[in-house]
Amino acid sequence: MFQQTSKIVEMENIDWGKLPFGYLKTDFNVRSVFKNDAWCQLEVSDSEYIPVHIAATGLHYGQEAFEGMKAYRGKDGKVRLFRWIENAKRFQHSAKGVFMAEVPLELFHEAIVKAVKLNKRFIPPYGTGAALYIRPLLFGSGAEVGVKPASEYTFIVFVSPVGPYFKEGFNPVKIAVIRDSDRAAPLGTGTFKVGGNYAASMRGIAKAHNSGCGGPMYLNAKDKLYVDEIGSANFFAIINNTYTTPKSESILQSITNMSLIQLADDIGIKTERRPIAVDELESFEEVGACGTAAIITPIGEINDTEKNKVYRYCKDGKPGPISVKLYNTLVGIQYGYVPDKYGWTEIIELN
Ligand code: PLP
Ligand code: COI
């Protein structure tokens, strides 16, 4: 019934160093369904499609959540996952947030490992800056017409080799302050990684792109006085040798950000989670976006057109020294050439 539209790209045609952050068809995905109050055994599929009930709550009421993580091929040839347990726990937090069945941690782990192993030929080589993006998703697949939770859920994990989220990579990007749309409300769904937040962010992303910027900066929805997030990434700033990042009830708790806080502390930099006023943007020495997809993306310029202000950083066109140090340590742990003293990585045995 469904036609396969994407062709598997011939391996020799993949330019690993130039991969965008996008979808590339791989060999297999894995799936499990929750019905009659239990998760079924994982199934492997080579189809990119799923038959979905026309009244599935995921389609109508956005009963959906997803995750984003990566498998990294290291300098030593080994393939590592980074802090997958945190993604698994956040996936449960998101599921709970929109009344879905939670995926047990063991099932999550089994699914991501299986998806990586089955698609091992798509794990980008070391040194290309690319990695295998892992996308777990969960949605209400049971039929309802009233607004209520479904009694059936579908969990899928697919993978795609990707390059950096911002085309600039580890080079300064321009960001636009958004004041005429919000991503998430203070007591809304901002801390859950649910599809609705991303639908809500599309207006801001489009506006940022239309003004020549790489992404949007969201402010707190209530009074627009504080910084929330940079599109699909958390925000951080360095001021007076302090790594500072927003405390807000409407942002996603980034695993990358949580790791950077620890790494900053390790190199003797103070760390602080607190509301960050827009008025402070002027005083920051370094600013950046961080996340699985964004890694650390230094911000070179923030345009606040409505206030007629432009904030400039990276004056010599390069990321600041603390951002560089944090980037090198984080990426070094992920690719296995910096000691992983916290046990954040797990090596996947590919055979
Ligand atoms: N904020 C949003 C809205 C995101 O979508 C993401 C990506 O997952 C992040 C922040 C960064 O989170 P993490 O570092 O866990 O990938
Ligand atoms: C990630 O960093 O993994 C994300 O989820 C970003 C994605 C929404 C594009």
C-alpha cells in the first residue's frame, strides 16, 4: 500500500564531511506497540512507513513525544552512546506529561542499540564531524475522538547519519530574538520533548531564517524579559568566568547543557542556573547554543529588531576560549579521546 519513496543512498556517494542535519534512509528501524497494558516484543522493519489509524490521538491531539541522541564512531574505531539513560528518563518524563504509556528503560536501551547495530554501515567515520542520529518516538496510535489518552501506543526508533544542526558548525551563528510568538507557556509543555512545542516553534524559526539568521531566541512567554531557549537548543553565556544558563519552567532540560555544567565546574569555572534577563545580553563575554544536534554552536550575533539592538560576540570571528575548551572536552568524551571519568558513554559492541 505504501510506496518506498526514499532510496538508500549508495555508501560511496555519501560525503560524510558535508552531511546536513537531515533524513537519510537507512536499512532498518525497530518498533514496539503498547496494547492491553503491555509492551510487545521489539520488531525490526525495513519499511519507512507505519499504518496509522485515522483517529489515532497522536495525529489529532499531538499525543506524541520524541528523543534525539547520537552514536559516535571514535578515534579508536569504537562506537559510543552518550548518556542514553538521561534520554530514556526524559522520554518517560515527556510520556507522563502527555499521558502516554512510558517506555521502560530496558526496552528503550534495547531499541536504540538494536537500531544502531542494524544500521552500523551508516555510522559516519571518525574525523568527519558527523554522527549517527538516533530518533526514538512515541505516539498515541489508539483511536479516540474525545480528547483523552489513547489505550494503544507505538514506539519507534530510526536512525540517520547527520552533520551539525547549524550549517556554521563550530563557527559563530546569528540568532534572532522572537517577540511575536512563543514556543511554550510557563506551566505548559516546555519541559516535555513533545511535537507540539516544535510545531509552535516553526513560526519563530521561519522568522529567524527570513531575517538572515540561523535560528530563533525565545524569551519567557509571560513578559518577554528573560531568555528561554535557542530554537532546539539551550542557551548559555559566559560572564566573569561563570557559565550561566537559564532557569525556566518552560525549557527542555538539555543533557548537553547538564554535561557542560559539570565540565565547566571541572575546569574551575563557576556555574549558575538563573533567570537571564534580555538586558544582560550586552554584558556577556561568550554566548552559545547547546544540544545533541547543535553540540556547542557559538553565537556571534543576536539581533533584537523590535528593540533596535544588535549584540555582537566573537569579535574576531572565532568562538571564545571557554566555549572552545568546553567543546573540545565534550566532543572528546563523545568520540573517546578524552577520558570519560563520569562513565557517560557506553560502547556498543557491533558484532
Ligand atoms: N532544547 C530543545 C527545545 C531541544 O529540542 C533540544 C534537543 O534535544 C535541546 C534543548 C537540547 O537538549 P539535549 O542536549 O538533551 O539534546
Ligand atoms: C536534538 O538536539 O537532538 C534535537 O532534538 C533537535 C531536533 C529537534 C532538530
